[in-house]
Amino acid sequence: MAQVRYGFVGVGTMSSAIVRGVCTLAAPPCSAVVLSPRGADKSAALKAEFPALVAVAADNQEVVDKADIIFIGVLPKHAEEVCRALKFTARHTVVSLVSTAPMSLLHEVCAPVPAANIVRAIPLPPVAKHRGATIMAPPHEAVSALFGSLGVVVPVETEATMKKLMPVSALMGQFYAQQRETQKWLQEQGVDGDAAAKWVGAVFHCISYDSATPNSH
């Protein structure tokens, strides 16, 4: 097992999905996952589910001290304050999951972490099932490999390109709304709810599966 250690400052929905995905890989890419007490219920649940890998730290600084790759998963309004309170070192890699935190701010508040080791990443929740999609900037070998093991990863060179890609994730809401309305319509036609849900789910899955490998032409 790899000796690198992952740390999560903030354990919300997205951080939990990454941890669950990592811990259920056949060969986890880390030797330990250290969680902050922020999001105590989720942290406790993950520790109970994966006791061999997951530990819960006493505070955020302990996460940083005990880990090599640090994931920042706090609410946008807390990101700057939380990061400024942490003492990083040049050995760290920082992966920000905060959609609104610009790279310029991350470089400032995560110093002395080298700029090449500060990454912005936007993963989607199915990383928990190794079926996710993640955009990230800039490319980083270890971080790209991690998200590649949890689904499809698209590393881009610049933050500007990443920002152009980010709005596409908003299509999830439209997709799920259409699925819900289709199921509702079938039920209004007298179709049994379980049959309607199973059929609509299968059809939408087929469509999305077929679209997973488009070409650029």
C-alpha cells in the first residue's frame, strides 16, 4: 500500500464521497485517511465504516500535520479563514474542493506549499462508486491518478479553462428533473411506481452510458 496519507479539512458530502471511493478501491492509494472533526457525524460514520484506514483528528491542524495531500472541503464562506489558520509546509499538496476559491487566494493562504502542488478540483458525487467525473487544474500526477481511479478525470492547464468547464456540471439538475418528470408521467398513465422508476432509471442510464466516450469531431 502507498505510504502517502490523505487529510480532509471539512467532511461534507463531497469529501465523504471521495473518502468512500478511496477506501473501497481494491488497492487504496494511501496508507491512512485523516479527517477533521468538522462534519462530526460524517467523520464518525466513515471511521466506523473503514476503521483500518480512517482516523478522526482532534482539529484541523492535526489533519495537516498527519497528512501529505490535504483536501479542503469547507463551505466557501469559511475557506479563507480556515486555510489562513493552518500551518502548511513545503512537503504538502493541497487540493481545494471549494468551487469559488481562486488559485491566487489558495497560493497565498497555503504558503509555503509550492504553486505546482496546489490544485483546484471539482469532482462529482459518483466518485464514491468509482464512476465519478472530475475536472482539475493544474495537472498533478498524484492527484490526477487518484481521481482517475474514481472515474474520469480531465486535468487542464489553467484555471481559466477549468472555469469554462465548471458550468457543465449544472446539467445534473436538469437531467434528474427530466428523469423525475418522466417517471411521474408514466405513473399518471397508470404504470406501477416501481416499474416506472426501474424502467426510467434504466433508460436514462443507457443514454448516459452511451454518451460517456464521445470523440472531438
